[in-house]
Amino acid sequence: MSIYALKPGVSVEDSLRADHGYTETIDHSSAITKLRVFIKRGSQGPPWWKEYLDLDEDLLQGTNSAAAFVPSGKRMMVLTFGAGQFLLRDDSYEHDFGTRVVLNAVDPRKLKSTETLDPDSSQRRRTQIPYDGDLALLSFAGDASVLKSLTGKARPKYNDLVRSVTGSSSLRVTTPARAEDLPKLLSRLRKLYKSDDFLKTFPDVAKIRPVTDPVLISALDGKLSAAVFDLTAPIVLTVPDILDYRDESFIQFSGRGVSPVFDDVYVKHYREYLEAHDVSPADMSVEVLKHDYMLLLDGSNNQRRRWSIYKSLVYEVSDGTDYSYHFSDGYWFRVASDLIVALRQDVDPYWIDANLPEHRWSSEAEYNKEVSNHLSAVCLDQANVSPKGQTAIEPCDILRVLDNKFELIHVKIGTSSANLSHLFNQAVNSAELLRTVKQSRQKLHKLVEKKADSQTADSVLAAVEIDQFEVAIAIVSHKRTPERKSDNLPIFSRISLRRALRSLSAMRVPVSVQLVPDATDRAGKAKPRKPRTPKFVPDE
């Protein structure tokens, strides 16, 4: 069964969906005090495979659902069976109940599976092992992943309470408790929910948590929508996907008529778009953000992709407690303030003042080419050094020689989490490949020889073979606050950057990070009309 904990003060009637379709039954003789049960009978019918296999057997199946409300202390607990959870309103119960109970009750050495979310890439994964293990065996990265669900065996002292537990919004348990023992069971589960003991056993789990409570999300969404017109708010509009900046692309807004075409993504342009359509700060709401869209156009102004504005915003807000809230890719996350401080301490020492020319060209590819010429460096943008048959990996975008040292420079325009995660991974994968795979070093030698000369190629190869090269990560941005260093990046980009810096440092590869000024003119421009094709008029 699954167990939910209603929020304090929420009554049975308050928790019911308006269109639930359940009927309360009084046909029971349970010894549980003030028990209330709602049921929904499932319609019976043949399974789909009866007709598919042309079976003549008289086969019927159906599923009944129920939700039992049991008073426990000052709150109401709900036991659901079948699809009984659909009786409950989303804002009526505690959305972290199952997770906290499991973290407090589970034996940390007898875990079976996890469901995690990587906010940086929006990847969701389930990991399970056929034997008892800990979080390390389940590949949980506490500083980069969000724990959505955890399954394992209970600690010995809870064996009389539960045998195995799975937690998310609800708590799923296998229990030896009989029905008459439910009040005692629920009372102990409530105490486990209130306990903070899990922070000693799983200290990293609470660093990043998804916000799932609709009431809190609604309040945060109100701050998000208001921030669009607040010129001082730390809000950014980004493309919520990985883009190839070598391809010519433009941005346009829609939802209340199309906007002019823009060369890049800025919340200022969206704000001006709203003002042009008489949307004032008083009119702003999350519905406006979900109604409007950002369009990605190709060089011919044909639409390639489309995202809601809501999904395309990045925003951070603090409530003055030990946590701050971060919005990315359409989701809210609660992040512990001590994690933000730790990220700043770990990443900022690698930050340097920009030593690359400012960006003033039309694309990332052109920037890499022109800067390489300006620095007498080698442009290796779009090159590949991975072994035959493996995924292509660029050695770098620009190979620069500095005082007989070779620097592999990786460049990316913009500060969206998805693009930066790709950049950081490329820097790590390239360095690891060149250090460990002879075929990759040989391919690098041929590339440099072709684009420069044999002497340079020989010097580069010799330096790489004895690990005498450096890595530079260059982030091209319009942000004019280089003194904020890593705080210029979204929280999950900082997390993935720290992971990359640790990997490079473990390989003893010197690495630096810089914010390169973007001096390009991103003003909107009128969308050119496509030439009309003359209609064919047949001769009379």
C-alpha cells in the first residue's frame, strides 16, 4: 500500500478532488477509530490481448481503487490502494513525506534502487542492483543529482514496523502490521518524517531537492513572473536545449503576434515584446509565461524549434533561510546555501581575467577562426581526435602556444546549462583521450601538421605525450560582471563545472576559466519577407 500525509489542518473534505468519482462507504466493521474509506469500482471488461489473440475464453478483468483516511495525531494520514491516489488534490499532502521517512528508516548498507534526476541535462535514470549496497554502488552523485525515489530494506530496529520501503511523495511499504495496528504504525511513521537524523547518514541528499508542493510552486512562480519586468532581478532567458552555434540561427517570440527577429536570446527582448502588446507588470502571471513561446529560426527564417517562455527562463531567488530556490528548464529546485558557498570556494580559484579577444563576429565558428588568426594559433573547431568508430570529440576549438606551453581552449557562446555542460564534458573527454589513447594523439599531430606546420605538430605531440599542456574554458557572454566569477553561471552549470575541474585536476592538467565579453550587436531586426512565387497563368 501507499501512504500519504495530509498537510496540517487539511480535512478529508479539503483533500478531495472535485471530480474524483469516488463514493464513501460505511459498510465496514474496522476497529480503527474514525476511519473513513472512499472506493471506486472499476468497470470489468476483456483484456486487450483476448481479441488480439482471437481467444474464445470468457475473460474479464477490472481494478477497484480505494483511499482510507486514518486520523493520526494532529493530521490525517491516507492509505491508498489501486489508483486511490487520484482521489487526492495535489496541494493537500506533504510531497516529501515518503522520501524523508525512507531516508530515516532505511539501512544505508541495504539499498536496492534509486531514481535520480540530473537537473543540468534533465536526464532521469533508475539504477538498481541485485544485492544490498550503498549509495556509492548506486552511482548517486550527491552534489549533482536529485534523489527522486529510494528503495531498500529497513533498519533492524524498524523490522516490526516495515520490512522494505520506497519513498517519493508517498511511502510504499511492506509491513507485518495488521489493520488494527495501523494507528501505531502511522504514529511512528510521522515521527520518522519529522526527524532530521537522515542528514547524518545521507548528508548530500538534502543539498538539492526538487520542489513538488503545488502551493510553494505557485508562490515561486509568482516571483518568477514578476521578475520579468524587474530590471534588477537575476533572471535570464535561454534556449533550453543544446544548440550547434556553427549553424546560423535566430530567435523570435510568438503567442500574441510575432515579434521582430533577434540574433540572440535576451529577456530584455521578451520584455519589450510584452510591452509592445500592452502587457504591463500588473498583467504578468505564470499563465502569460506558459502562453508565449520562443521560436528558433534557421538562416532562411524557417522555424526549427519552439519552447514556452516558462521553460526557457533561468531564475534564482532566496527566502532568507538556509536555502535558495533555482528555476531551470521548467522546474523549481531548493538548493542548500552551504552548497552555493562551497561551489564558489571550489570554482572561483580557477577563474582568470579574460585573455581572449572579445566576441564581435556572427557565429561561434567565425569567432574561433578569427581569434586563431589573431593569436597565431591553430583553429581545431569541428576537428575530431576520437578513435575510429567512436563518438566524435573535438581536441579543442583553439590551440594556442604560450611560452612553449600548449593550451587547449574550449569556447562556448552563452550561459545556458545544457550548452555549458556539453562544453565542460568536452574539455574533460578531450584531455583524457589525448593522455591515454595513442591513436588520438596521432590524429592531433596530423591535424596540427595540416593546419600549421610539421615543427609545431611535433612540438604539440611531444608536449601531449608528457602531459605538458593546459586546458582553458572560455565562456562568451554579454554579462558585464566578471568580478562575480562563477556566480555568473546558473547553479547547475556551477555544479557541472566543479565536476569537470575536479576531473582535470585529478589528471594533473592545469585548467582555467574565463568570461569573454560578447560585443556583438543583438538588436532586433525586421524579418525579411520571403519572395512570392508568381502564380502560373495558363495561356488562353
